[in-house]
Amino acid sequence: MQYVVNNDIKIKTRLQFDLVKSNTFKDTPDLLYALRMYLYGNIEATQSITVLGVSDD
């Protein structure tokens, strides 16, 4: 994840999220943030993540 943030790599996803990130993760793409919180078992963060929909843009 740090590699993506440090190298300003853009991640394209069809998912649209509604989430609140701390300042520590402000530059982290939404998809990576959601996956990290889920995989680490951060219950508080995962309960605040909502998938709004899928975009075909």
C-alpha cells in the first residue's frame, strides 16, 4: 500500500465508497483503505465503510 501512495499510482475501481479516513490514510486510495481495514479486522472502520454503487465510467 505504501508503494502505491509514495509513487502516486492511480487505482481504477468501479466501486464507489462512502468512508471516513483518518489523516494517516488521507492519500490512500479508497479501495486500498477499505481492503486494509477489512483484512486487519478493524471493526470500527469497517462499520463506517459503505459501498454506494458501481460505476461504468
